[in-house]
Amino acid sequence: MNPPNKEPKFEQPKIQILPEVLANQIAAGEVVERPASVVKELVENSLDAGATQIEVKIEQGGKKLIRVADNGCGMSASQARLSLQRHATSKIITVDDLFSINTMGFRGEALPSIASVSHLTLESRVVGEVDGVQLELRGGKNLEENRVVMPQGSRIAVKNLFFNTPARLKFMRADKTESNHVSEYLQRLALANPQVGFRLINNGKDSMHIRAGDSQDSIGERLGTILGGDFAANCLTLDSEQESVKISGWLGLPTLHRGSAAAMYLFVNGRWVRDKVINHAVREAYRDLMPRDRYPVVALFIDLPPEQVDVNVHPAKQEVRFHHRNFIHSLVKRSLQEALTSMGCRTYHQPIVNEPSDDQREASSSLNSPPSNISAQLPTAVSQPVKWDKPTHAKLSSSQPIRSSGGTSNRSSYGSGGGLGVKEEWGRSQSSPPKPIIPEVSSQIPEMKESPLFQSHGPMGRALAQIHGTYILAQNSEGIILVDQHAAHERIVYEELKKSFVGAGLQRQLLLFPEVMELAAAEADRVERQLENLAKLGMVVEPFGQNTFTVRELPALLGTSSVKNLLLDLVGELDKYGVSGALDNQLDDLLITMACHGSVRANRNMTIDEMNALLEQIEKTHYSGQCSHGRPTYVTITLPELEKMFGRR
């Protein structure tokens, strides 16, 4: 039996104005996510007030106390009272101002929103007044107004955040986590404002102190504090401008990478942002210089006319929308690529950190002086990157194996430039390893400057010996260099493969004796599906009976030591991304695989002439400071570092 139909009761909702306190609490949900959000809003107001010194104190991660003090212009009593009203701002007067924002804060909601969910005390004094004004609020309600003796500027204390909104309070993380977020916000602001000094006091202890100044020393100190002590010694400067868009900042070397994007600091008109367009452009510029799952370390600043970017798309102003996003993406990518190309064969260098004296340790403990080891970490790269001669592509071909001028190569005439100097026939070495070079011991040691063995002929110097069949020991005018022969040659071959593929296509060489290989059924099926793509990569493979194939041609740049492994690895890469568009979308990965197979291997004995030839090619090859997988191809030890190792300094 069906129940009788009943008409639902309907009451027409009444539209009403929200109470001011509730409206402020709703607004607080947009701009005050956590204690770090409060710090961000207050510090941005300090920056807009022209402050050159900003001090932040927090307790219990900011949940118990947040106190921001500055030496900015301050506010009069009437202005201070007005600043606590919703939509009160000094930055916007007309609608047009919304699309021409030149300040950090502008919405006029931060202070009243913060006050609505905390116990807030505002103190401020303008120049010319004897004392300042003090306003105390609890949950957004004005409790008391007094006069207070204080220096010019403003001091805002926020206590017991979210005391009246327990639902928000329970979502707060551990004190340490919230403190880390506060520190991250201050570091971002410090990067964008070198003219301002920042100090963070966490639970009564100094957590961060960055002095103001745009000198090389102070900039280097700031970079070291925020991006790591090794960043200043391993970065390039960037400064370019096109069509009213200026791009500047510091780019970490590709060998200085991280496991997340946390060290990618991106700024638009001085404001730190999360932006997919810029993020993608930066990663594209580094794409074949580091592993795919790693991220570069950069501090990148993009300045453009305010009307060309919309900063109103996010309540906390952490996202922007470019009016010409494709142009910005192209400009950022191209600017970074040009800067990275200029680094030549430069690679990661561990800066010298001198042990401080007792006096230096005492001085470094003072907040008025930087840590004593900062100056030693300060490289010329902050203002002037190391300059190499403009790289030119080395020729690696079947008719030109790596060898130095005047040297000889015993490689067979049909071999490729992928191997170095040892006669190989289809992967089988037919020569015995050369005897190691053992210098004669005499009673008199010749002076290093007079011996041609120790003369430097370029940034990479001259080879002295091979170590463990894997590393080349070289000496230049600055110290000594250790080269990973496989990693270095892999980058050289990879750059040549890219050049050939983009140009006339990969040149192929016909094998005198085709390689016949029998594969497992599953392997044969995968190879069968990729025959066309393999041919585009310069590898001509033909069926030769059931599960059997012949390899008739190979790229001329590669050796022939392991044809089967190369074939299966390429097929594996092609299968990973699918047949359709694999060459276009994943060309770099495929060429990296080919370069790895075509480069000289570890435990491959080399003559001095061959080692010098490889050093010369490193000097001539773009990005040769790191291999295709982002690892350094060589490391340097300078004379001062050697002297320090042996106690000479």
C-alpha cells in the first residue's frame, strides 16, 4: 500500500546581509589558510610601506603568536583605524587600477580578515609624530585604542589564530611544519627584495637572518641562504629583454638539480607565483640536460607591463594569467636556452669552505655579520659566468674517429666515430690493451712550467693518465680535472645525433657483414612493429625467417659493439610511448639511448692522444659539462683546494 502523497513544506529563503564579523571570517578563509598566509599578507604590507628592515617572530608555528615589525612609513591613527575596515586600501581608486597593479597587497581584506579570527594588536607611527597609535581587537571587534612610544613604522601582533573557528584550527599541522611554511614564504620574499633585510625568530631563537644590500657579497649570501651553499658557485646569471618583457635571475647548472619543483622560484613583477606556463618553459629549457624526473634550481624574475598580466585570478595572488601566454612561454624557454648554451662545458663545482677562526666564529654568531664561509662560496658566476669560447659542434663520423692532430688511430676503416682508437670488428676487440705509461724516475724532478706535459692548451687542459680504465686525469692552468670518459663522450655523440637528425637526417652506414640475430617470440613481435621507426632512426632491420632479423645499416655516428642490445633498447623506448608519434614526442629519449650505446665505455683503455682528443671535443660541444642523464662529465680540483688538502693554506 503506497503512502499518501504529501506536499513538501517549502519556506521561501530570505535574503539578508551577513553580519560584518561573519563576512570577515568568510573572507579570512580565502586569504588566511595557515599562519604562513598571515605572515605573507603582513610582510607584503610592510614592503608596500617602503620598509627596509622586517622582523618576524612566531611561536608554536605561528598558532600562538605572529609578530611582524618594520621600519616603513607607518600610519596615522585615522589611517590605522581605516585599515581594519573591509575593502579599505590605498592601492586602488578606479576600476582601471585593478588591471595595473604595481603593489604586493591591494584587495583591502587582509587586516580585517586576520583580525576576525585572532587577537590582533596594531601599532604604528608616522614620521613627525611623537608617539604612535595602538589598536587592540578580539575576533574583529575593536576593544581599545591607546598611544604608544615606538620608532617609525608598524608592529602587528596576531595571537591565538583561529581561536573562534575551531574547525579551521584542527586542520593546522605540527608546529615544525607550520614554521617551515613561514620560512619558505620569507625566503621567496627575500629573493625578490634584495634591498630589504629579513629576520625570522622562531620560539625565541634566530632562525633566519638576511641582510639588506644588492652588492655581490650580499646577493651571494642571500642566494646561499635560500638556495643552498653550493648554488652561488654553480649558477649562471640571466638578463634579457624583448618587447617590454624583461627576464632576469639566476640559473643553476644542470648538474645541480632537485627531486621536486620546490627550488624553482618564479616571480612575475616581483610577486612569487605558481604558473604552469613558466614552469613548463623552464623545464623545457633544461629538458635534455638532466633526468626527466629531476627539477632545476632557479630564481627567475619576469617583469612586464601590469596591463599584460592579470593578478586577480587567485585570492592569495599566487597565480597569474598572461594575456599572451604563448609569447611568454617561447621567450622564457629561448632566453634560458641561450643562457645555458653560454656555459660551454662548465659543470658542477663544490665551493671551498674554509674553516673559520675563533674570532670569525664569534663574529658569525652576531646577526650584524654574515656567516664567515660565505665569502669563500661567492663565485664570479653571480655577476659574470665563467666564459668559454663559443662552442662549435665536433664532427663524429665513420671517417673521423676521435684522435688528436698528429695522432694515429688503428680503428678499422669501416668503423664509426663512436669508438676511440682500438680496432674493433663488430664488437670484438682484436688488440691487446696498451701498456700503461710509467714515467721514469730520475734524481731531479723537472719544473712543471718547463715540461710540455703540464702545459694547458684550453679549459680542459692536457691529459696526464687514465685511472682505472674509466677516468681521464688532466691538468689545466687552474688545477686538475677528472673526466668520466663514457659520460663525456655520450654527450658529444648525443649532440651530434641531434644535429644530424634535425639537419639532413641521420647518416647511415652499410654493414659489410649484416648482423643476423635470432630473438625470442615476444621480442621479435615488438621489433616487427617498429621496423619503420627504426629505419627513421638510421637502423635498417629486415625479417630473415621466423623470429630472425638482419641488421643491414646503422647510424654512421655509432659503433657496432652491441647491435642486438641497441636494437632491443630502442624498441623498448618506442614501445613505451606507442608507435604513433613516438619519434616526434620522445626523440630526445631515443637519441640518448643511441648515444649511450655509441659512446666509449668504461674500462676501455685509451692512449694519451685519444684522451686529449676527447678533451678537445668536450671544449667544442654544447652542454658537455653533463651527460644526457644529467650527471657531471668531469669534476675539477683547483690549486687552492689541493693546497688546502695538503695543509698548505
